[in-house]
Amino acid sequence: MNRQQTNRLAIGVITGLAILVVIPIALVILFVFYNGIGTINWEFITAAPRNGMREGGIWPALLGTIFLTFGTAIISFPLAIGAAIYLSEYAADNRMTRMVRLAIVNLAGIPSIVYGLFGLGAFVLFMQFGTSILAGSLTLGILTLPVVISTAEEAISSVPQQFRTVSLSLGATRWQTIRYQVLPHALPGILTGVILGLGRAAGETAPILFTVAAFYLPNLPRSVFDQTMALPYHLYVISTQVPGMPLSVQYGTALVLLLIVLSLTLAATFVRTSMRRRREW
Amino acid sequence: MTSKPSLATPSRTAEDAPRLRIGEWIIENLIRLAGLSTIVIIGLIFLFLLREGGPAFLDIPLRQLFGTRWYPIEGIYGLAPLLVGSLLVTVGAVIIAVPLGLITAIYLGEIAPPWQREILKPLIEMLAGIPSIVLGFLGWVALAPLIQNAGAATGLTAFTGAVILAYMSLPTIISISEDALYAVPKEYRDGALAIGATQWQTIWRVVLPAARSGIVIAVMLGIGRAIGETMAVMMVTGNAANIPAFGSGMIFEPVRTMTATIAAEMGEVAQGSLHYNTLFGIGIVLFVITFAINSLAGRIVGTRGARRSGGKL
């Protein structure tokens, strides 16, 4: 076999394997869609589960996930944006900054179940919030910090240096420059990070296991100190813990969760592409 | 890094100057606090794990702690079966995911025409976005029966977990190795092609060696991702806290990982009991492993310094 043939063979094999990797991704999504779409109707979305969760809908779990996602945004957004501004605008190139970056890389690598343990130890027990929406949101908020910080920092750093120079030379202070010149231009990128973080939070199960999620609740939560059902945990419960669960309900629940998370991912991608297209520098 | 021009005091009317400065002083310090909070948070995570999990390492005799029996009901807490479970599933996942991920990255970075990249990259991002519980659910209802039909005693095995995990760590491995390939200067490729190398020779002998350290990072972070995964693994590995008999068939036995043990048992333990402490102790082990992996990966990035400016991390 000469080297031209080797080349053709190698390129062919790489192409084939790459396609083999990517096709199942589309298949997985289509598979859930195909099996779940028949279950989804108005009642499934808006009704409470009945008959040991084998009938009825997923409303309490869906609402719980919406609450948790909002809670996560409230906790994570200000802290993450602050940290991103610090890293791109204030941090000097010193030991402290390297430690902050190392901390962020490591936060991103900590397993989600360990965040769950931390939430249990710190928020549920030590701060005595109990298993509650507050404890769950705090846990998820911290879990999403690294994603939001790195995306937001990238967005802020990509604003051209001249914008800052001109603003400063006109007599604006450093904060005025950031507030009126840098942040507005970085906003779409920051939003991308926030949406990605929320998508992550909406789909996570392990961190909410011991901090907020309830197996089944007859009533909707009334305050942030209440437990709530949540969609990912609900899917876990109905697929492994409830005997005689109809498959259609399981697929329907999986599809709703998948749709929520994927639409957030798609929204983030959309914001990012439209930002690139509009950028004038 | 942004350079910081020294700022002259801005000229303002006398009345609003002090208020503005106090406001800015507060905001700027809040921003600094937000930056430092990341260090504080990671410290707090470790402290709380130690607080709740530390007693396990003090109260359980070391010989038992590293023993081969995990029977919490009888008060026997040997971590070996859980470590072996995590190891089996993770190694299996890495063996599947690393070659496939690297090959996909090579295809995306070196071979695919732009229009294919436009389709494939969002698809891979979507895979990264699929919640682990959904993949676990699919493993449970679709993949496990397939594996059982193929002749295994049960469909819920280390292998099933490895396949699902491999899939979940693919996006990490693909995107970081693609960054590494992207960072190889174009001149390297041009030079190789100009002296008559084929595309494959260029990739194999020039581009891949040049991207070596980035690929090592991709593999490490893939391992970190796989070892910490919980829900999917818990649903498809069978959750048997036994060490499978050593041999080629061990990958087709049910196992239980460290993560799944925490998730499955924490709901049933009394707070403050030794069992409770031990589950936090497993959390410490996981924290230390992932911390080591990520710090090491961070260090490799650091040593390469300015050469790689475009990549993430």
C-alpha cells in the first residue's frame, strides 16, 4: 500500500468514525421525541400527578424546576458577573489572580454530587435552611458559577481596548467606563453564559437530591423554605422507584426536560451567533 | 489581561464628586469581593466536606476503610468495592471516548468542510447539554435491554455505565482537543504539505505531536468528568457493591461507583451517624481526585503560556 492509498484510507476511516460519533446524538434526541411526543398534552403539563404518579401530569415538578432555575439565576448572576468583571478589568497579573483562576477551573471540575453534599452540609444543616428551594438554589447557583464566569469574562475581554482608552481619556472613571462602554457591548456574551448556566441548573439532579427535591408533594411550595418536586428528580423517581409506571409517562417527562434544557442551549447559541454577526469591530 | 492606565482625578462639579467616589469605591470593592469569593467558595466546600466527612477517617480503622466489604447495615465500611467500581466504569469510558473523541476532533479541525462543521459543532454542544438523568433514563430503558439480549446476565453492568459515560465525556474531549489542534500554527501544516507529505502524514506526524499537551488535558478533563458523574451511572450499573472477579468478564458485572453510593444512600442515613460521615468521606475522596486532575491540567496550560492564546481554559 503506497502512501497515497494510506492517506485515503486513514482520512476515510476518520470521516466514518466521526460520523458514527455524531449520528447517535441526533438519534438520542429524535428517539426521546418520537416516544414522548404522544404523551404531551395540556393536561400532562398542567395537572398534578395522580394514582401514585402513574397518571395525571407533571405540573408540580415543572413548576419546581422553574422556581429553582430562577433561584439559581438570582444567586449566580450577580456573583458571576462581578467575578468576570474583576478578572477582565481589575485583576493584576499576580499570585492572587492565578489563585482565582485556579479556583474557577477546580469549581468547574467538582462532581455535581459533591456540590450536593456541600449544599446539605452548609445550607440545609449548618445554616438551617432545611431541604428547601433556598438551599437548592444556593447549591445550584454555586454549581453554575464557573460556566457563567468564564463565558462572561470572555465576552468582557473581547470588547476592544480602544473603547476603554477613549472613555478614560474623556474623563470617565474606571467604573463609568465599565458601566457605560464595556458592559453594554459585552451584554450578549454575558447573556450567553447566564443562559448556559441556567440550562445546566435546570437539568441537574445530583445537587438537588439532598437539598430540595421531594419524591412527591400534594401541595405546591408556598415559600422559599419549602421543598419542591423537580423535573430531573421526578424523572429519576418515576423511572426507577415506582413499579408499574407506564413508559409513555416516563418518555413524556424526559421529553419535557430535554426540551427545556435544549431550548436554553439553543437560545444561548442563538444569542452568541447574532452577537457575532452584529459586531462592528 | 487588561492594562490599567493610571487615572487622574476626573474634573467634576464640586457637589457630586464625593458621592460619586464613595459609590464607585463601594462598587469596585464589591467586584473585588466577587472575584475573591471563588477562592472562598472552594475553601468552604472543602471545609464542609471535612467537617462532616472527617470523622469517618478517624473513627473507622484504616484496614477496614480500605477493605473489600461495604456493608453499612453491619457497620462495615470498606471503600475498595466503590473505588474499583468507579475505576472500572471510568477506565471503560475513557477507552471508548478518547479515541472516538480525538478522531472526531481531528475530523472537525482538519478534514471537515466549513458547512459540516457548522452543523456538527452545535450538535456536539447539544450533547453536552443533555441532562445526565435523561441519558441515564435512555440507558435504563433502551441500552440495558440491548446488552442483556447480547448475552450478559443482566443489562445493568459496568460496561453499560462506561458506554453512557463515554458519551457524556465526548463533548469535553472533543472541544478541548479541537482547541489544541486549532492552536497548532498553520505554518506547521503548510511546511509539511509543501515537502510532499500527505494530509494523513501531516496530521499524524506534525499536527498531533504539536498538539500533544492539549490532548493530554482533554483526556484528563474527560476522566474528571467521567469519575464524577452520578445519576446516569447510578441508573445503569446495577449498584452492586461487590468487587467483580478479576478477568475479562468483569466489565460485564454489576458494580457500584463512589458517586452512586452517595446518591443512593444519603437519603436513608441518620445525620451524624458513622454511615453519614463515611458518605461525606467518599465526597472528600472525589473532591481530592478531581481537584488533583484539574490543578494538574491547569498547570500544563500554564507552562505552555503565551503560545496558546486562542483556546479556552
